[in-house]
Amino acid sequence: MTSHPAPHQQLRQAAMAVLVRASAIEIEALVGALALPQGEDLRQPENGLVMVRGRIGGDGAAFHLGEATVSRAAVRLDDGAVGYGYTLGRDRHKARLIALCDALLQTDHADEIETQVLAPLRAGIAADNARRAEQTAATKVDFYTLVRGE
């Protein structure tokens, strides 16, 4: 039996997918413009390593591909909501901002975070993807085969 995540968990997962693709500067600018509680560090932001696994051909046996640097943080708000943030790389500040947003998504500030932080970040990501697709399309070469007549 396959279990499906709760709708609230899906919203948090979608938010994390957006936040990890944004830069710390973008997140800080959007969150800093809002009057939101800052919370306290439940776990100080820290860097570490995770093992990355891969598969050959997508369906082969799993193997250890290597290690990746990850930053993580945990934040607790005054109302008890706890948020967790993880991001690739060594940006501890970004991990803390992600944790803060995660905690705020579990409070009455969820709609504010969605409209004032996540929506602009999604728009920026979509614009960046469109720009890259346009640049890629400009280099596209169409090959066709001429059939020789008999």
C-alpha cells in the first residue's frame, strides 16, 4: 500500500523545492521586508556531508556515487512551530532562512509566506527557466535527411 503525504506536508515540500533553488540574498530580501517573528535556533546552522547514491541506467543496483556538502538548520518560533532547512553547499545562512520559512509555513503566516516570498521566487525561477530555454533553442540545429532519387 502506497502512502501519500498529507496536503500540509506536500505544501511544505513544494515550498522547500522553491527555497532551495533561490539564493540566500533573494530569500532574505523577501522575508526581511515582512514583519515576521524571527524565532530562535533550535540547532545552529552547520555544514556536513551526505552520501550521494546513484543507479546505472536508472534501474540498476544502487551504488555510492560520492559525498556532497550540505548545510542544515532548525528554528523554533515562540508559538512552538519548528522548521527545518537543508541546502546543498556551505551556505549556513540560507539553511537558516529556509528553516525560518518552513516554521512560518506551519503558522498563521503561511499565506503571507506563500504570497510575499514563495510566489515571487517561483516567478523568478520560471523566468530563469524560460531564459535558459530560449538560449538553448537559439543554438538548436535541425538535421534532416535528403532522400536521393532513383
